[in-house]
Amino acid sequence: MVRPLPAPGRRRTAAGALALLVLGVSGCGVAVSDPGLPLVRGAGGGSGTGMMGGAAAGTVPGDGSMMSGRLTCAAPSSLPGSTVSVVLADMGMMGAAADPAPLGVPMRLRASTTSVPAGRVSLVAQNLGRRTHELVVLPLAAGQAPGSRTPGSDGKVAETGRLGEVSRPCAAGSGDGLTAGTSGWVTLTLAPGRYELVCNEANHYADGMWAEFDVT
């Protein structure tokens, strides 16, 4: 027995329902991004769109970063001087629970700008990763390339000349590290020069958490 083909309208309706189902499934866990934050690459990073305070859990488009979820706290709406947002993230699930982080886990440290005028600068760090991170500001010597520091046996680089740190969850200054989903901030007075923004948790620098930052 030959069955009649469904009417064109019915085929379109079925196809539309299938498309909505696929979109509904693929939309689960997709991050909401803020196009106003151009990202600056660290080691191995590409440019993309950043995650701001309140962003949903998921993946940064084209990046593959595994996010811990919404930020549980944010920096004050007004901070002194030039304000720079810095996103801290670790990638994928490799060794997600291991501490210290294994070498070879791709991580990212990205800032909303590569250059600011000399004077007061407020750095706001947002931990969108699964691990604890921090933000440390170090000077770059003349001719020194960012990402070229050699970690010690503890997986950390020397912090000679450190100018400031963000490692206190939901507060300013230094502490025990920014836990997943928290923000921290610091206000510094920076002279013209070349600086490096780093995460100095064990092996995080070697895994790509650094970026050059210039003060003009």
C-alpha cells in the first residue's frame, strides 16, 4: 500500500518543531556575554567576548572556557581612576579537582584594555573559572617579554617588585585567593611603564595566566 505524502504545510510544521527542540537543547548552559568587553589575550589565547558580572554559567563563544556560574559578588559601581576589568578562567575539565593545577591545563587571564594613562588605576578581577585564582601586578623590565618568567619548584614565579594584588573574595586587596564565582579589586597608583598581570597560584602562570599591561 502506498501512503500519501504529507501536505507541504504539515512537513514544515514538523521541521519547525524539530528545530525548536534542537535550539532548546543546545541553548541550555550557553553563556550570556557582554559585547562591551573586548578581551586581551594571554598565552595561547585568542580574542573574543568577555563575561561580566552576573553572566550565566556556560562557555565563552569560541573559547571553550568552563565557567563556574554566576558571579556571587561584584565590585563597587564607582572606583577611583581608570577601571580595568580582568577575567580569570580555567578551561575544560582536565584535573578540575586537582590542587595544585596540573601543567598543561589551558587557563586564561584577559583584561578589558591593554593600556591606561599613568595615575590611579582600579583593577577588578572576576573569577569565572572552577579553581581559585588571583591577580598580581608585576613590573616588566626593559626587553622582558610577558610570559617569560620561570616558575620555581612550587609552580609560582618570583614577585619581585610586586605593585599590588587582588586575592580577597568580594573585597579589596589581598587574601587567600578569589574563589570560583567571586570578584575582587584593588586601586593602585602606577607610573608609566610596562607591567604584567599574572595569576600566581601554583602552575597557573605556566598554564597561560598572564597578560601585558602598559601604562602611558
